[in-house]
Amino acid sequence: KVAISLNEHKKTPDLNLLKQRLTYLTVLKVIKKNDNGALLGGLAYNYSYVSDEFKCLKTIDVFLMNMKNQSRFSFNNTEKEMLSKISFYSSVSKKKQGKYTRRKAAKISRVWKNA
């Protein structure tokens, strides 16, 4: 999904949407709310039995950092710095949460419909 997001950005440049897509992949999201609280989804909950404290996500962070430096994506220094702040490992270990309306989530995730 990271690679698909980057390739979609190359075809249709929209840095804000790319940032939203990558952040969406890293954070916890409210799946369903009820009287007992909220049902959360995301890497930290969907893979809660990962035994290495999510250190395996550091490889995805390295992949993202390598991709941002590829000339084919033509990111300038400001854009590279913005992308450097997105971390799968950090977001999952801190259990960061994101708020997304259904419309926003659909716009963000439409590019992954076949992934």
C-alpha cells in the first residue's frame, strides 16, 4: 500500500493526499462506536500478537525513507522532510489515533481497492 500510494502520487501529484494515505496506514482508526466505547482498528490492534514489539515495522520505515529519496518521485527537500516525519513503528508503538470521516477514508483508500 505504501508503494501504491507513492506510484499514485507520481501519476497524480497531491502531497497532502499522499501524506494522508501514509498516515492512515500508520494510525489507529475508530471502526465502530457504541455505548461501551469505540472499536479501534489499525496495525497495533489488527496485529496485536506480534512478538517483536513491532520492531518489524522499522523495515517499512526504511523502505519509505529509501523511496522518498528516489529521483523518480521528484520530492523536494521540504517534501522529503515531511515524509520523514511519518513512521509506522513510532505511530504503532505510541498507538497514535486518527479521525477520518467515511468520505475521507473512502477517498484515501480508493487507490488500494485491489491491494
